[in-house]
Amino acid sequence: MDVGGTHVLVVDDMADVADSTVELLALWGYDAIACYDGVSALESAQISRPDAVLLDLAMPGMDGFQFASLFRELPGCRSAPIIAMSGYSTPVCRENARAVGIKQFLVKPVHAEQLKEFLAWEIEPLAKSYRSPAQTKWPWLMLAREPALV
């Protein structure tokens, strides 16, 4: 899949996690940037209008739920997929994520190939004609919502 020009915003308060995720995305051809808190991520999103967001939920100050809710209100950001990458995966956490528009939920530590598949699933429209990543290589993974099959 050609992802050139696809802009991904990585939001995680752990700089090493955010930076290594950006480096991995760059290797795959994505244009990715890291922000280490919700406030700076919102400022960046207002300028860059990301195509997708990889989001940690447990951050000091503005957490991922607050960020997602405010991000959805930004012009041009309403439909950009948000993929949560979090160590928290309780049913309540997943329900709260769904309520603020988080499309997918990956539990840390996230495997690189798992992230690649889920990101491609959310960004590549043609992928929607195939089975979701959860139905193929990651059947044990619980999604915030199962992608609709075309």
C-alpha cells in the first residue's frame, strides 16, 4: 500500500514511545510527528489536519479521552480515525473510548505488524473490502468496534 503523504499524529506522554512510533511509521512511508501531551497535539492538529491519530489514553493534564473529544470538534478532523494505544483495556475504558470517537483500541505493548495492519485498515479504503485485521491475524484482540465489511 502506498501511504506517501499520509499524515499521522502520534500522541503519547512517554517521549521514547512516541518517538520510536514516529520512526517506525516513517520506515513504512508515513509522514508522522510526535506530540507529548494533549494540548500540544491539539495545536498541531489545528495546523496539520492529520489523516490518523495514534493516541495514548493515560496522560497527565489532558488525557486521551479529553483530547479525542476536542479533536473531533476541530474543522477537518471529525472523520480522521483515532487508534488508541493504551495499557488500560477494561470494558469501561473501551466504552469511554468509543463514546469520544476512538475507532480502534490496541493494548500496549503493540506489535509492529499489528499496528501496521490496523493503521492500513483505517486509512486505505480498499482494505475495507477484506476481513478486518482482528478477524485474521489478531483474533484475540478486542476492537472498540468491528469495522463494517463492504
